[in-house]
Amino acid sequence: MDLWPSFTFPLILLTACLLFLLWRGPQAGRRSLPPGPRSLPLLGNLLQLWGPSLLGSLLGLRDKYGPVFTIYLGSQWAVVLWGYEAVKEAWVDQAEEFSGREGLALVDRTSKGNGLFFSNGETWRQLSRFALSTLRNFGVGKRSIEERIQEEVQYLLEEIRKTEANPCQPTFMLRRSISNVICSVVFRAQFSYEDEAFQMLLGLIQVNFWHVDTVWVQLYNLFPAVMNHLPGPHNRLFENFEEQKCYVAGVVWKHKETLDPASPWDYTDTFLIRMQQEENDPDTKFHQENLILSALDLFFTGTETTSTTLRYGLLILLKYPHITERIQEEIERVIGQDHVPCMEDRSKMPYTDAVIHEIQRFADIIPLGVPHSVTRDTRFRGYSIPKGTVVFPILHSVLHDPTQFKDPETFDLGHFLDEEGGFRKNAAFMAFSAGKRTCPSEGLAHMELFFFTSILQRFALCSPARPQDLDITPEYHGFGKVPRRHQLRLVPR
């Protein structure tokens, strides 16, 4: 009976030593890393990051540790970059070193190093070059894609007319219209507004976009080996992702049945032809999994962020009717009522151009940006960052940097207009990222965002609420921001 007390103290001491080593281990490995809060065993800095807003938690750490600091996600460290200067030094001045994608368990399970977004090394280089050249070949940035956008806009205007000026939520109409443009390039398809299967795909993407930052997903990123075996809402995210892949796999199968190697019709056809050309190459990057994931990546970037930005823009224009009137005056002067807006008009419409840029800056749809990693051991601002370290360039901190934008929390067209009323570029406008990982759909998004002028050309924007009662501060869903729900009436002019 006296043996147990004799073992108690050594057991407590051994446990304490193990906990101390677990706690000290990460600290020792960070000596050359940027400063940051001490981490707990297993949990890392979860307690410091926990709260209503991850962005707010990171802002608090920035205030304490400066624009470059280290946090721990479990036992894995990550470097956070805050502000235009720090992000620009990484993305632009040291673009090659910061061009990787690494690390998060969620990504490891879904993409597994494939696709455009989360691949690295030679896989990413080949798929990125292929995507950019193929998108150009099928009209992105050219007159041919402009005509497709104009055609889709006419369908959108017809759907708006069907509302008969009654209050409506434009979310579905905008998302369907925007997605049809990228689908015409990737899948050679234009879906009807009643297509149930396509509605399901859009819904799955939206749900995953909203819930990728839930507590369950955070726990999965910290403890994947454990969470893989536990039930919970995080599993629905993976199930949704597999359903998205199955949908695209079905589209790919139909393309295989009709493929003419001498006459590809879209991105999918061109990828399939490249797969045939390299089918005997054991190291080829052009295989079915990369096709499916790359198509999903392009579909997501060409749909969700652009349509959400347009929705946010409509809310902002409801809030500031004098801005809407100025845009419509510019439309009347440059385009008139008898012509469909085209990209040539944009250079003659500096006020409208400034509004579009300020909507993107203010809306800040992906405030945390997309995680990067360093591709080699890297020196940055006097610190040593080991190869493979996850890096979070906080996009919000660039688009809302007070050193680059006079009043960043206010919707202010002076951020993009000079004293003479001409459009003024700003290097801190990095809404599409910068450097080697710039969004491949950037050119397409620029065109689509301009064509919201077609709505203002034909309709007046009205709301049951008074402008002063509309709230344009964002709601957070996962890693993204969305405009608050509001009623919109589109009245024919």
C-alpha cells in the first residue's frame, strides 16, 4: 500500500518534464523565426487565435509583435505577413521563394498536391503555364470572351426583368451568370437557370466556402490523425468535395466521348489531348486527377469571388445613390442606351473604373488571402524561414493599409481618382494576389466586373430601406466575407 505514494512524485516529475519538453521544443525551433506568442503543447496558439474573428486575433498579435510574426497551428509553425510593404517584399521582391503552397491538413486530404491552387514545384509550373496559355487561346482577355460575357449579360438582364421590380435577392442570378462564363471556357457549357445538377454544384461550393473555417475544421488542421476517425461536421466538407469531383468527372467523361484531337473546344478538351500525348510518360503531370482539380479551381475562382464582389457592389451602390447617379451619367455620356457596354468603353470611364476598384478593395472578399509557403530556406527581414514553412500574407492588411489608402475603412473613391477626376493606379491594389501565384482568372474577372454597367444602364437600384439604414460592414463566413442580406429592387429605366 505504501508503494503508490513512492511512485507518485517521480510520475508527476516525469509528466512535467515531458510537458516542458513539448512546450520548449517548438520554442527552440523558432529561434531564427520572427517573434510571436509562446505556444502550448499540442494546441499551439489556438487560444490566442480563438475568438469571433480570426482577423481580429491576428491584428492583436500584429500590434504586439510587428508586421512579421510567427504563430503555431498545433506543432506546425506559420509566418504571418501584415501590411503592404511586408507582403510586397514576399510576393514581388522574393516571388520565387514565396511561391509555394504547403501544409494545412485540410488541403493535404482534399487536393493531395494536385490541381492549380495547392500544387508545388514542377506540377504547379506545368499546370500554371498550361492554364494561362489555354485560357488565352479560348479568348480570356480577348474579344471572343467579351462576346460570351455580353451574351450571358443579356440572359441576366432578362432574369432581372422577370422580377418585375419586386424586392429580390440577386445572389443566385449573379452566381449563375458569372459561373456560366467560366463554364463556357472550361466545360464548353452554358447551363440554364433551372438546371438542378448545376444548382447542386454551386450550392456545394458555396457551403464549403462558408464553412472552411469552422471550429471543426480548425481542429482537423490541428489534429488530423485523430479527427480522421471521429464523426463531426468536418466530414461533410470532405463529402461535399468528393461530390464536386464526381460532378466534374462526369463532365470529363462526356468530353472523352466527343473528343476530336484536331479540334479542341475548351480547356477540358485541351487537357485531355495533352493527357493522350503524355500517356506513356510515368512522370506526366497531365492526368485525370489534375484535370478534375484544376477545373474545379478555375470554376471556383471564376465564380464565387466575382459574384460575391458584384453582390457587395450592388449593396454599396444602394448605400450611396449619388455614386450610382454619377456612374449612370458616365454610362449615358460614353455608351448611351443603344449600345452594349464593351471593354473599350472602360478606359473612357474613369469614375466607373474607380468605383469597381474601390468595391474590390473595400469588400476584401478573401481577407486572409491564400496560404503560401517558402520553396527553400529563406532569409526575410533578418529572419531565417525554413523550407516548407506555411506563410499567411494577410490580404486585408494590404487592401486596408493606412499607409497606402488615406481612410481604408471608408468607401472612398479618392483612393483611385486623382484631383482631375482621372483614374489613379495604386500598387497596393492586390485583390488578385501578386507575383507568381496571381489568380489565373484575373483577366476574366476584370471584364466581368466591368459588365455590371449593363445592369445600371437598364435598371435603377432601389431598396425598401433608406440608404442611411443600410449596413455595408461585412459578415464573415469561413475565410471569406459576404455582404449583409438586403432587399433590392431593380426598376427598368
